[in-house]
Amino acid sequence: MIILGIDPGTAITGYGLIETVGSHCRLLDYGCIRTTANIPAPQRLEKLYSGMRQLLTEGKPEQVAIEKLFFNRNATTAIPVGQARGVLLLACAQMGLTVAEYTPLQVKQNIVGYGRAEKHQIQFMVARLLHMKTPPKSDDAADALAIALTHAQYLLTRAIRGEDTNY
């Protein structure tokens, strides 16, 4: 099964594409969709949307997982990130894909075993789990891969329990 993990953001949206066979995960692709700060918000959102459509078309994921929006301090940051999530979710819906959502705490606990793990710990564990020679340099891409791995673990757990894995 091919899973696309997404770490949404207006300036940088990280993505990670993995393939699972049983309990094994294999890295297919990762990176970032970037927008420039000096262009208006509608054009930035259009670039995110186009980039996501391209990822979905070329990567052909069967499942998509995205980080849940969680802000307890800075509401002004939450609005643009919410808008970015909206266009990313729209692209998935238009391709007929449902989307699983995970909080940063769930992802950190699943990947590192500690809900307050730091970025470098996530990068290190993602590299270990995907047999990468070096950790992803981009925090956003590493987070997206961690989200994809979290979803893979969730699906594996459901399969072991004999539950439906069509999310």
C-alpha cells in the first residue's frame, strides 16, 4: 500500500511517500512544496493545491495522512495553516481519497515513544525506520514521513486485529 504523509503549511508543506508491505515500510519519495512570502495568499494556496494534485497524480497513494491542526498559543498562524490544509484536503477529496488525521503528539509518541520529542529525534527515527543513510534535512519532510509511518502503524494494528483497513 502506498501512503502519502502531509505536514501542512503555507510557506512549506512537507510530504512523504512510503510503501508498506506487511510490517515493512519503504521510502518512495519526500520533499516540500514551497511558496514565496511575497505573493498574495490566493496564489500561494493555488501553488499548494497544484503541487498536491501533482503529488497525488504521480505518487498514486492509496491512503493519505495529514497532521491535525493544533495551536494553543498563536491563532494568527492557525488561520493560514488552516487555509493550506483546506486546499490540500480539497485536492485529496477531488481524487476520491479519504484522509486520516494525527496530532503532533500522536506522531511523536508513535515514532519516538515520547510525546514531547524534538525535531532532531523525529528526523533520526524516520531515517532509522526507513533505512535512510542520512536523516531528511527538512523538518517538514521528516514530519510528513513520520505522519505516513504513523498511519502505516495504525493500519497494521487494525489488520492484526482483523479490522477493516479501508480508512
